[in-house]
Amino acid sequence: MSAVEFLADHAERLVEVRRDLHAHPELGRAEHRTTELIADALSHVGLSPQVLPGGTGLVCDVGPASPKLALRADIDALPIPDTKDASYRSTVDGVAHACGHDVHTTVVLGTGLALARLAAHGELDHGVRLVFQPAEELIPGGALDVIKAGALTGIHRMFALHCDPSVDVGTVGLRTGPITAASDRVEIEVTGPGGHTARPHLSVDLVGAMGALATQLPALLSRRTDPRAGTTLVWGQIASGTAANVIPRHGVLRGTLRTLSRADWDTLPLLVEELTSAIAASYGVGVTVSHVRGTPPVVNDGESIAMVETAVTDHVSEAVVRETAQSLGGEDFGWYLEQVPGALARLGVRTPGAKVTMDLHQSGFDVDERCIGVGVRLLTGIAVAG
């Protein structure tokens, strides 16, 4: 019995599952229907899924012994509309699986069902834990819920796949070391007495100070951190004022701070505070920094990456392995790798020859569903090797 034989019987059903999930997306910590669907499918083959204490997400052990290896899928969707023309387009206004979590869920579910069949035939000699995690898109991430629930107890290594629409289906992207960045949110409130724009010397130039913060703070961070860490601060919102001739009393800058360095991530809050205060002092404005910690970088373990590469060769021989680029996107799988070694791999989902593809987090995002079979064979191969 093999994953190939399993897929011969179940590939079409897995596509149906993915389309059902895609049509019924749920936001983080509200994934009740999704959790029920997964639990029903696993229970149907005699497994015993355990819903997490928060009521969404679950873990499920497969195999004859206590699991030492875990496979993770994230199950939540994004608060954006689904604009594509497909029979399985989202039925929930303003919510869509635009990051491929429906694929991740289907692949780990399919892998679990394949492993259950192997175990029933006596062909799986160790345990594997399936982790269906809620709230990956929320800061600081549902991975912390899973860890708090004790789901990593006894686990020695952990793996996950993430859709990559920049490469063709049948391609698996690997990278040892940092593959995604730490991702924090930064908000800076700027205050002053306000006044008339004709007499800035009698007040403080609050908007000018905000402009200095917007440009100088990212530049100074690039000189106070190792450039190889790729530390970047990018503003998404800057707001102040109501009239052209009034110096405002209040303004706010909001942005994201990212780095590939785990060590730098620990030092950035104090550094941002220090540099913000120094810039603000020259303008005489008051500042308050709110630094919301997000997720650590995902740092792939070399031995785990070697296991993935071997599984591709042994179980998905037609697939292509390539080195994948680092991403400054955040991914809460990093929290797991703070606890145990493991790897996040990129699963190609682009149709070969496609002239137009949608990136992750775009409203028209979709995948070539042949990626599901590739993912199931890959994760099954990793799990069986143990």
C-alpha cells in the first residue's frame, strides 16, 4: 500500500474537499465548520481527533506508537473578497482562502488518511501527529494555542508545506536556514500643541516630524542592524490633520517591521524606541511607540530539509527540487521551530505555461489542484521515513 495507490482511489475526493473548504472559508479562531469537516473525515477511518481547547483546530495521532513527528496545516482564511469566476468561489462575503490554507488542510488531511490506511495494513511502524492549526493569519498566531495545549509533547521534528504560486505544480522549494521573516507591527503616536501654519515657530511642526520619522527611522534601522538580516520597516498608514492651514495636535504612523535574524528580532523593540525618541526630540514632539510582537523567523533545520529532499526523490520522483528564495512574509510556523527542529517547504501550485497567476493574499488567488497529490505523496513519504 502506498500514497500513490491511496490517491488512485481518493484524489478526486480530496479535490472536492479542497473546493468545499474554499467555498466556505472561516476566519481565525472561528473555523468551526472546517474543524468539524476534518474531524468527521478522520473519525470515519477510525482515528480519534482531539479538538483544541479554543474550540477550533485539532490534533490527531496516527500509527501504532506515540508520535515523534508532526505535520502541520493552517486552516483559517483571510478577510478579503474572492473575485475569481469559479464554481467553488467563496460563499462568504469578504472572506477567502487567498493564501492556500484550504490546500494545506486538504494535503495534511489526505496524508493522515493515507497513513491510517498504511497503519491498518501494518506498514507504519511509528506514530505521526497531525496538527490542524487555527488562526495563522492572526498576530501572534494560532501556533501558540497549539503549543499551549501540549500538542508538541513528545514531538522531535515538525514539517509543513506552503503554497507557492510563483513556481509550477510539481516543484518543491527548499531552503536551509531562515526562509521567512519575523513580522511585527509598529504604531507611533505623535503629539504636539497644534497651531497656525503661519506661525510654526510658536508651535511644533508635527507633520514635519512625522515625515522625518517616516523616512529617517527605516534608514537608521538599516544602519544599526546587520544588512544581511534584511531588516525593513515599511509604513502602511500615515494620518494627521484636517485642514491645510492648521498644524495638527496628533498624528499616527502604522507599519510592519520585519527581519530574518532571530537575534535582531529580540533587540528591535528597544532600538525602535531609541531611534524614534531621538528623531522626535529634534522636532519637540511627543511620541508613544506601540510595538506589537508578531512571529519569529522560520529557520529550517538542515537535517529536516534533507529529509524533505529524500522524500521528493523517493516518493515524487517526477517533481523538481529547487532552492527557494527567502521571504519577508511572516509565518507562525516559526513558533514551532523555536521548540523542535523541522522545515517549511514551498509547494508549487502554478499551472505550467500559465500567463497570469495571482500572488498570495490577492482576491483572485487559485491553484492547480494537481498540487494536492504532490503534497500528499511528499508528506506521506516524510512521515513514513520518520
